[in-house]
Amino acid sequence: MYFYGKFKIYFLIIVCSLVLTNPARAGYQKLFTPRISVNTEYSDNLSLSKDNKTEDFITVISPGFTAQILGKTRALTFSYDLGYSSYDKLIENNTLRHNALFSGWIGFTKHTRLDFQNSFILTEESVTEIERTLTETEAATEETEIYALESEKEHEAETETVRRGRESHYTNTTNIGFTHQFGKSDIFNMRYVYSILENEDPSVKDKTNHNPSAGLNYWIIPGQLGVDASVSYTRGEYSATPGKDSYWEESLSPSLGVNYWFIPDRFGIETSFSYSKGEFSDPSDHLNHWHKSLKPYITLTYRSVPLHLETEVTVSRIAGRFSESSEDFNNWYGSLKLTKKFTKHLEGVVRYAHTIMDFKGEGEDYKIYDPSVGINYTLAEGVPLSFTIGYFTRDRLESKNESALSVNGDIGKTWMFSRHGSLSFATSSGYDESYFGAEKLGFGIYYDARCTINYAFTKYFSGNIYGAYRRDKYLDIKENTRNDETREMGSGLIYQKKWLSVMLNYFYRTVESTLSENDYEENRIHLKVILSPFRPIRILD
């Protein structure tokens, strides 16, 4: 499986490279950016342990480069960094790190485009879910317009695995998408995502995921009658770990929707019907289980121009059916939302949502009452700001009720609050209902908040400060209630002048989990020096 997966990945890279670098075509820009960095990092808890903390210094020397071929109708970027990590005390962890990114796009016509990306990271660092961050050089070359391939996701429970050791592991993600626009708002797209996580540590599960999908948005009568259709297939395979056998799960999810405006842009209806069928192997009983769901959905929208008022009513129903009929349920959801425009920049929002969960078997029925109020405000330079506060209650048939405050806010893009400072902020909270799949969690409450402030003290010297908080609390797990909290904070100083960049960062993280063995606290200090051209080097033919 390992070599087969790598063969598919690199075959895709070779094919895309040949298509992009056709020597018969002219007018390409060829850019090359070399770099070398030296990182020194101190951690007071390398093992991420609550009681047995191990401190150490890690020095990483990392040469790398970014090569680009840019044309009017296509582009190609390849970035690679090789690092050698040297531990001051735990020298048995000394190893090589690899970080590679291959991406590009092809514009077949003005409205037809292919995007692709392959990222590979091999490291011994302790976090399972590796998030790749742009280097300063790559951030400076975003004008290549490599479109983002990931769509926005709904809230998902944190699934990060705490690693106690420093065994190597790698992730490889291939993402390819095709988009064709055949009208002002008519779009057809296809996408395929293939990802791998493999670990030398047998206590951490390996993962392989496939996710092909396609979607169509077509307005039969522009601005009045439109159709949305989509289909998605996912399959995940997970290796065995001590105490848990290997398992797999897959699902197929088609959907069809119709939008019709009786009075264009004033009174309309949006309907959709989605179906999902999934199957998974349960490692606890070594049997295959299936689940199905049907979800009809309807939304009515009316906009009163004289009153500057928008009314939105939504009703949906999820019918869940399972191989174990005792898990069957019907979930009804309804909401009423009023949006009042007070000024050109300010809107007020009042919303009420109501959920009825009706289990057909062993589950305990409940209702959710969810009122909230909020505002939408447009700041200077067209930056949108939204803020909502609410209070929801789950009224259970027999057990004790649960209530919680919900706070949701977002600055739609980075806000420049002065000539030298910027702010990005987002917070979300509420409840989650997870009743499908091999790792279903039931009803849960979550909080998620992040904030970053950047400030340029001089032309070459800047700083930042950031903080993050996340909490996932799932109350219906049979074995035990899950309640995980993660807090992060940090700050950094950056000096950058042409070929030289110096960064000093402090990072603090604490995790409190229902499983006490997953609790830990870590302080980390990171000094990084990068030598790289301020602008890419242009290569002439």
C-alpha cells in the first residue's frame, strides 16, 4: 500500500509537470528562490507528558528552495526544504525532516481551469495533525494565484493524537480540482483528495483517505430559477493500535436542490434533498454496520424594501436509519431569522432555532431551544464584522437538562486598524449532533476562538501576539463524557531586511482532557534565522 500510494502521487506529479512545461509554448517566467534557515528551539516538555516532563534544545539546519514557472494560462510551483534536527540531550531522536509542496494550475480557457497540489511532510515532531504554514518567501509570491483547493468545513471534533515519543511520521496529501464556468453564476466542478498518514510509532494509527466529489450550480432562468446538484464519496482506512483493531468506513452522499425567486431578489424559496449511505467496520464487535439518512430542507426568504427587513424561515428533517434499528431516529429542525438594516453599514439580527430529536429505540429524546441576537457591521475598507450571542438549552426527556452560552463572531478578513497594525479574529460556539460513522459522538457542546494582532514598529521590525481556545464536550458517550480543553497563546518578533529574516517566538499550550494521561502543558521558545533573496531570482532562457 505504501509504494502503491507513492506511485500514484508521483505519477500525477509527472503528468502535470509534462503538461505545464510544454517547451513548444513561450512567454513563461522562470523564478528561483534559494534559502537556508537555522532554527533553535527549546521545549520544557518534549514528551507532552503531565508528570514526566523532558526538556531539550533542538537545532534544525534547513536548506531549501522554491522554483516557479509562470505563464498567462498556467503556472507551476515546487518548494522543498530539507532539515536535519539535532537534539542536545536526546540525541537518539536526531533525524532528517522533509517538507515539499508541488502545486499549479492550468487555464484551458478563460472559464475552464484545473488546479492541483501535492504536499509531503516527514517529521518527528509530536503533533499528529500537521498543518503546513507558508514560508515568508512563499507568502511573498502569492500573486501566482494558485487557487485554494480546500472548501470551508463545518465544526468537527478535535481528533489530534498526543504523541509521547519522537518517532518519524509523514503525511502526503494530493488535491486536484477541475472548474468550468459556463454562465454568470453557472459552475461545474470536480475534485479528488487523497491523503496518507503513516507512523513509525505503532501506538498511533495510520490513515488513508479518499474523497472524490462533483458539483453543479445552474441557473435555468438567471436570477430566478436555479438548480444545485452534488455528490461526494469518502473512504477512510485506519490501522490497528494497541487495544484497538483496524477499521474502515465509507459513505456516499448525493444531493439535489432548487432555488426559485417568485419576486427576484425579494421573495424566494430554496429547497434541497440529500441522501447519505455509509458503511463501516466496528473494531469492538468485528462486524460491518451501515447507516442511511434522508434530509429534505426548505427555506423561505422575504425581503421588505420599505422596512429594510429580511425574514428567513427554515425547516428540515433528518431520518436516520441504522443496521441496529435501536439507533434509528428522526431529527426535526426549524428556525426563524429576522435581519433589520439600520444604516448602510449596520444590521441587526434576531434568530430562534428549535430542534426535536425523536429516537425510535434506546436513545433518550430531547428538544433544543436556541434563541440568539447579533449584529453585522461593515468596518472601514469594506471589512465585514459579525457578532452573535445566544443561549441554548437541551431539554432531555428524563436526564438532567444542559444549557450553555453561545458566542459567534468573525472579522471577514484581516482588518487594518491603523497604518501599522492589523487584527484577525474569529469565534464560534454552539452544539453539535454527531450520530453517524464509526466514531460518532452524539450531542456535544463546543467553543472555538482565535485572535491575532500584528504590528509593524518600523519598516523592518514587527511583532505579533495571538491566542486560541478550544473546548469539545460530548455528553452522550456511553463509556464516559468527553470534555477536552486546549488553550494556546504566544507572541513573536520579526526582523526582515532584504536577504535576512530573524524571528523570535514564544508559544504556550495546555491541554486538559477527560483522559488524564492526555493532559499536558508546554512552553516553547523558537529562534529562526533565514537567508533568502528578498525577491525571486529570474532565470533567463
